[in-house]
Amino acid sequence: MNNNNSLLIANQWQLERKLGSGSFGDVYRALNTQTGEYVAIKLEANNTYSQQLAFEAKLYRLMKGIQGIPKLFWYD
């Protein structure tokens, strides 16, 4: 994926390249187009049997502020 055809998530994060993948989705490096900050974004297919990202986002919200827990910027 290059900058000429990269995907923009929520009009804010521009996907740059795939960092890895696993059982529940793919992880991409992305640029926050408003702040210039780089983040990691995990994407999951809409037709996934087990919506793992919803559960993961809930856990991140519950554990917000604990050292070593990733910061959740946005989930929809």
C-alpha cells in the first residue's frame, strides 16, 4: 500500500503499510493526518464470526491508564 492509494480511516488516519497479521485481524502503521503522529491500527473483517475487536476495545477502555496497555484512540 503506498501513499497514492492508501486508505483514510475516519478522515484522520492514513494507512501506510502492513506491520503484521494474526487470527483476528491485520495491523497497519498509520499517520494521524491532523497531528503528524504515527499509530498502529488493527483492522478486522466485517464478516468475522467472532467480533474480537469490539471485545478488545472494551478491555482497553477498562484498563485505560495502566502502564503497558495500548492507548485506544478510536473504535467504531
